[in-house]
Amino acid sequence: MWRSCLQLMCEICIEDIPSHEATRMDCGHCFCNSCWTEHFVVKINEGQSKRIRCMAHKCNSICDEAVVRTLLSRKHPDMAEKYERFLLESYIEDNKRVKWCPSTPHCGNAIRVEDDEPCEVECSCGLQFCFSCLSEAHSPCSCLMWELWAKKCRDESETVNWITVHTKPCPKCHKPVEKNGGCNLVSCICGQAFCWLCGGATGREHTWSSIAGHSCGRYKEQEKTAERAKRDLYRYMHYHNRYKAHTDSFKLESKLKETIQGKIAISEEKDSTLRDYSWVNNGLARLFRSRRVLSYSYAFAFYMFGDELFKEEMTEAQREIKQNLFEDQQQQLEANVEKLSKILEEPFETFSDDKVMEIRMQIINLSTITDKLCQKMYECIENDLLGSLHLGMHSIAPYKSKGIERASELSVCWSNKANNTGVTAELDRPSGSGSSDDSGCSSRKRARKESVGGGFFDLNLPAEFVDRN
């Protein structure tokens, strides 16, 4: 950007202006600040942000973002704020390592990860989600497995399966009819009598063993179809019931936190030698993480050992061996999770010191065991189950012993009204990420990345959003 000390004529508005009221872009074209500003306003209202071109005829040069920001902020601060918001949105849309938090209502936070590996993140608003598909955190299920499972649980397909298994259509009005007695001659509410075995219309005369003038002992394909639907329904019910049972247990155990804090407060008031009760909170956190893994493992098993995704990938013998291996580990994890849940519900605030020490050791040991079992299950899934498949589309987020990592928070502030924009809200800044001016906004320096749990996630922003020196 260059300004002379002479008068010059703006070729857009044909006005003579002082040089300090004109701006020259990198392409060499120089116009008055008013024309530049109005040009920027028009382009931003059209939805452009990153690639606003010079307004000279047939010039395809892109205007410097710092110049756009500076000129807009003088006369149109609201438009400058809109421009910054467009920059942020276009950056996030163009960068596969940065995504908006899918919270509802939207918290306004964007999260960036360091690499392209599957991962689960926790936003500063508290929402935990899969970074790949933006659904709830669902490991050890792959994204495709979870999409299919969520749809299966949400749709009415299983209701249709139940109707297929337990009812027969009336041959006259075609409404589903459920049999409520032992006789195979059934009657629809429309008055039509028909054979329950084959569905054929009949008269009403019959004996204990047969219907008059009717025989249907020959095999028909629809009977085979009904048996298959019945088998599929029972298989789905097996996995769904266990998935829902552990999900419900997780919700109920979430209420334990307040109860346990009350127990700890009572214990600390007692005249006891025990003062550190962190083992209780650590055990509760381990219970939550293990219960979540156990719940989603049933959705994983439904697709891993079914015919929907991997029918051509394994023989029946291979499927049986792998299913036994997985279910053995699942069973061990389930048993220890239930033990940990039971012990955490004990009224330890009423126990003697010796009894409390005994419970302490049990909780610590069970927490260690469940952590190791979760690790083994993930290793089995990644190496022995999914790792042996030819299809590489079923990657899962790795197991984290300390739980899903929380994104670190970095300041984002465009103006004093930044929190009202509905885009990335101003966040608490980690120490050392820059100073603040009197308005409470971050300085013009680029915020440095802070490490949290190995420095995996952050809410850092690209250089486009920081004013250039």
C-alpha cells in the first residue's frame, strides 16, 4: 500500500482528492478511499469475502484483506464485522480440519484438529461429538455403523418387521390380522375367514385338524421369508435391548455425581484420618467412560457380525471365531463395569475407616481393570476385526484412557459486539496467547497454540483473521 504527498484524480468518481485519502493496492491501481469502501460494501452484501477483486477494469488482482478491514472499519464498522464473519465461515467451510460445533442451539464455537485421523472431541460448551460425521461420540462404532444404527432405531422398520412376523394380511380387505387363539381358522373384522398357515380365503366349516375343502401343506417361499424376518427381528431386539439397558444405566448413573459429592462432604466432616477422596471421583469418571463404550459396543457387534455390511468379507467359520473372541471381552468388561457401579453406590460415608479403605482399594482396582479391558476391546476391534477387512471405510476413533479430549480455548474478538454476531464467540484465552486492550478484545497478535492432553485440539484461528502488521 502506497500513498503520495500530491493531489490525484480518482478514476472512478472523477474527483480530485488529497493523496492521504487514496489507497493503492498491490496491483498498482489507486482510487479514493470512499470508492474503495463502497466497492467493498457492495461485494460483501453480495456474499463475497476472501476474493474481493480490484475494481479497475479487467484487473483480477485480489484486494488485501487488511486494507479491506481498515477502510470498512472507518465508515462501516458493522460491515467490517460482517466481513470478518464471512472470512471465518469461508475458512471453516474450506478447511476439513476445522468444523463448527454441532450443538443445538449453536454455541458458535469452531474446533480445529491437528491431523486427519478419526477422533472425538469435546467443545468448550460441553458437547462431545465425532469430528468426522458430527454425530454424538459413538466409538467403537464407525461412522457408517452409527448412521445405520441410529436410523434403524429411529425408523419404523422394526415395527414393520413385527407386523410381518406376528400378523397375516386378510385376503379380502388386506388389513393385518393377529391370531389370538390356537385354531388356524381365523376371521378378520370384515367377516372374511382364512387359513392362518397359508393366508388363503376359506369357508367357516372346520374340524380340530383341518378346514373343510382346504389343504396347504406344500412349501411356499413366503413362509421362508417370514421366518427370516422373525430371526432378524429377534437378533435386532437382542442387541437393542442391551444397548438401551446400558444407555439407561449411564443416564441414571450420571445422577450419582451429586450423591457422591454429598457423601464426600459428610465423610470429610467426620473425625477420620482419611482426607483424600479423589479415588471416588476417579472411579465415577471411569464408570461413565466404560459404560459408554459398553453401550456402543452392542451397536458395533450388530453390524460387525451381521449380514448387512460384512457378509462377503468373512466365512461363517471366521465370523463365529471373531464373534466369540469379541463377546468374551465384552462379557468381561460388562461384569467389571457392573461391579464398579455397585461399589460406587455403597454408603461409604457411614462406614468405618477400615471399611472405607477396603472400598477404596476395590474401586481403584476395578477402575484399572475396566480401563485395561476397554483398551483390549479397542485393540481387538482395530486389529482382529476391522483391521482384517479389505474395506478401509470403517475406521474408529482411538480409545482415550482419560476420556474424550477437550478443545483448548483461544480468544476470538472482532469488535465490542462480537458476541452478538452468532459466529465464534469470544472465549477465555490461555495464558501467553496475547495481551488485551482496554475494550477486552484480544490483541492483534496471533494467538499461540496451547497444549491440552498432549496438544491435540485447539480453537486456534487462521492467519486471515488476524490483522497484519
